[in-house]
Amino acid sequence: MAVSVRIEVNNRLINRLLRSPAGPLARNMLTRGNRVRREARRRINSRSGDLARSIDVDVIIENGGAGVRVGTSLHYARYVHDGTGVYGPRHQPIKPTRKKALAFSSGIGTVVVASSSGQRGTKFLLEALSAAG
């Protein structure tokens, strides 16, 4: 008794499922990306909220698969995330380049210093990625 099996692969359907921005894989990735965005927004300590509001989620199709990109285009986001001065990528204090001192405006007035150690990064995106699971 011979058994014959025929398998037909519908490449168009497979491509739509796996590679379409509107397919189920992309929708699942978007759901996960939105979870990461929510967690990242919760982890940002901000006065104005501009950084938290600027975090976007975009579906991307690369190398034949769907994914998401979570991030912001604000120029200072990297400094908040990675830190500055001795806490940043260069591990050096912040020193003035054109004047003899640095001046900062704060709630108590203007503060003048010869150098600054900078600020620690918050790693809000990396922490959000871990927390969102």
C-alpha cells in the first residue's frame, strides 16, 4: 500500500504573514514595542516630559523579517540615557573650552564651576526592554 503526500508551499501567503507591515508578525512586534515604550516612559525622570512623549515605535522590515524600532529623535536623549562627563562614554570631567568656568542656571540661581563630573545615565530604554519581557 503506497501513500503519496503532496506539499504545496504558498510563498505569497508566507510572505504576507512574515514580511508584511500589516501581517500578524508585525502586529505582534508592534504590541511588544508599545510595551517597551510604556516602560521607557515610566523610567524617564524629566521636568517637561518632552523626552517621554518623543519615544516612538516604528515597524521595520529588514532582511526579510518584521521588527520594531523603539527610540527618540531628540538630540539630548543619548546624554540622558548614557550619561555625561565621568559617567558618559569618554569617562572625563566636563571642562570649559572657551571660558574659564561653566555656568548653569538652576532653581537657586546661577551656579559657576571650574568643571563638572556630569550626570549618570538612566538607561531607560535598556531597562524598559528587560522589564517589558
